[in-house]
Amino acid sequence: MNLLEFIKPLNKNALLAFATRCDTTPGQLKQVAYGNRRANAALAIALDRETDGAVPCEETRPDIDWAYLRNSAAPRKSAA
């Protein structure tokens, strides 16, 4: 699910509460959802957390190597 699909059915109060939990504003969420702005890493993480994974980090910031950050990437070999 993408952010727009998640926030579209929310009424004004629910959107405000969701934005507050994500430490942002409804306007910023709409800007990100419609593709006018890019979420920063902190917002991408908050969206993932506050949607219980329905809007994953990879959806809002596909340019970040989330697999590495989640420690699910293969371990690197040391140069010995």
C-alpha cells in the first residue's frame, strides 16, 4: 500500500492524529503522498511504524538500502 491509499480514507481529525504520531503535519503528508516532496528517512520510518508496516519504508524511500539497515542484508566479508 502506498501513502496516498492509506491517508485518502482518513477524515480530518484522523489525518491530524496520524500526522502527529509521525511528528509531521497533514500538509506534509499530503505533499509526500502526491509525490510533490520526498519523505526524509525519519518520516519514512515513522510511516512504517505508525501504519504497522502497511506503508513500508521501501515505499516512501526506495533509494535507501533498508535491508542493510534492518540487518537483513548478507554480512560483508572482511578484507583480511
